[in-house]
Amino acid sequence: MAVIWGGGFLFAKLAINHFPPILLMAFRFGLTALALVWFVPRPKYKTLRKIFLIALVSAAVQYSLTFTGLKGLDASTAIIIVQLEVPFGVLCAVIFLKDRLELKHVLGIGLAFAGVTLIAGEPTLQNNLVSVALVAAGAATWAVGQVMVKTLDRTGGFTLIAWVAVFATPQLVISSMLFEKDQLAAIQDAGTLVWSAVAYLALIMTALGYGIWYHLLGKYSVNQVMPFLLLLPVVTVLGGVALLGENLTLRIMVGGAMAIIGVAIINLFRTGPSPAAPAACAGKGEKR
């Protein structure tokens, strides 16, 4: 799962160099919807209304922020900032779900934010602080979306993914039309590599990735499988350096280590289900 999801960030970085980022996400969710919606039941109308709002927050807004930010950052830097989803998730659970904030959460949150703050102070990123802020805002938006998921009636994981994709696609298309330009030219000029990246994001990262993920959750406990997701930023960082030629400064490496250790403290040392279990567009236990 770390390889599949970590590789997705690398493919996204390649495609974003050609496609406007919001348009890329529209293609991703559109293809995901086409692949899955025929094989899942249609939720009740009341549930569909909630999923529409979840898609708006956790897909249209979140992915627009995160991947617009990714356009201005290295994949290895962005994936570390994305880890703020976990401490933001804990904070949202405390504020909105009245979960208890423990000392280990405070320590983990403090380390994660300190690490990202250290990264933001990297001299080479001083012209890209808006991109850093966009990715961080995407992480915060993800956490709000998870609170919204808590209000859903029991809905199967693939059903939720499929219908979020159905609603997110037109939302992202409209968002792209409002905030981006040159979409038609990008589509006409897209080559095999770009469309391969879109296919990977939709079919491998999303459809196949979640299939494997739910199989693991069905066979093992959450506490057994969640720690392996800490490998995700490692895979992306190594792939970014080896395949994309990205450079890691000492400041980014130290800040990244602090952020990942902070997330590890939150995820590894818990007695019950984590309010910040990584998720993708909207489902519990999913990742990007």
C-alpha cells in the first residue's frame, strides 16, 4: 500500500506538469466513478445528500488545495506536509466529536507542526510559501471531511468511494473552469505518459488500492495495518529523489523526520481507533 499510494504522488507530480491540477483531479475521480459506480448499490436519498457535501469538502475543495499546492512543490516535500492530516484529524475529533486529547496526542501534534514549520523556513521554499499553505490547508480540510463522514449511516467503503467520485467529478470540473485556464489545450496536447498517470491515479491508486486496503482491514486489526502507512512518505521521498531528481536539504530532512515521528506517536501509541486514521476522499481507513 505504501508503494501504491506513495507512487501515486509521483505520478500526480508528473501529470501536473502538463494538466492543470484541478482538471487532473476531475479526470481522476471521473475515471474512478466510471470504474466503480456500476458495481455498488445506490445509497438512500438522505445519505446521498450527505455524500454530496462530503465530496464537496473532502474531494473538490481538499484535492483542489492539495494538488494546486503540489504544483509548486517537490513531491517529497508535499507528502511530508500532507502528514498534517493526522494531527488536524485529532484536533477536529477533539473539537467536534468530543474525543479526549491525551498527552501523547499533544506531543505528536507539536512535533508534526514543528517539523512542517521547519520545512516552511527552508530558504529554497521562500518563494513557494503559498504552495506550502495550500497543501496544509488541504490537510485541514481533509480532517473536517472525516468529521462529516462520522455523520453517515453505515455505508460500504467502495460504495462511499464510488459515489464521492460521482459527485466530485462535476464539482471539480466547475472548479477548474472557475480557477484554471487552457484546459482544452492541455487535453489536446496530453501524451501517453500523462494519460497513463491519470489511469494510475484512478484505477491503481484509488480502485485497486482501496481493494487491497479493505482486504487488509478485514484480515487484520487497524492497529496492525496503520503503522505501515508511515512508509508512504518514505516511498514518495525516495521516489522523488531517484525518479524525479528532487533535492533534499538537511532542513527538509530534519523537519520531515520530526513530522513523521509526530504522526507515528499519534498512530502507534493509541489504545483505540484513531480519530485521525488516514483517509482518501472520504472513507474511513482510506488514504490518498
